[in-house]
Amino acid sequence: MAFEFRRLSAALLMAAMPVVVASCASSQAPATVNPGANRSGIYPDITAVVSAETQQMSDEEAATYSANLTALAHRRNSGAISEAEYRRQLAELQALRDNHGKATLSEIEGAK
């Protein structure tokens, strides 16, 4: 029984081999190739130093923003500012968060 199974698997393998070889030897380019890709044969220089597109936030700026947010939370918890004032300042910061990326991207794209 085992011998017959081995003979059958060998026969199936031999029958499938021309299909496999023909698919590997196809001269057509794959259909998923991006037609806009650069096919010049020149490799990119991956050793070049990469610089930031825009000015990055400095450590001092990050510390200032962190201190401002911490102070806002302390004033809210201590009752120094009203809930309405806290919500106003929070909405202002959230609007800055939501719009800053879009504004920066349009500034970068406009500058090029």
C-alpha cells in the first residue's frame, strides 16, 4: 500500500512539473508592477545623511508645553480656574493638535 502511494505521488509530481517550469519561465512582467516606478537600474544612495524636512521641537519647547499643561491641570484641580475656562483652554489645545499637522503639510508642499 505504501509503495503504491509513493508511486502515485511521484507520478503526480512528474505530471505537475511542466506546469511549474512553464510558469517560472514566463516572459511577461507581473501585472502588479507599478508603471510609475523608476526602472533606470540605478540604486538609491542609502548612506546619505537624512535631515528633517522642518524644524523639530526643541527640548526647551517640549518642557515649556509640558509645564503649561501640568500647570493647567493643577489650576483646575485646585479650583483656581473654572471648569468653563479649563474646557476653553483644552479646546484651544485640541484645535491646535488637530490642525497643526494639516497646516504644516500645506506649508511644506507650498514651499516646494
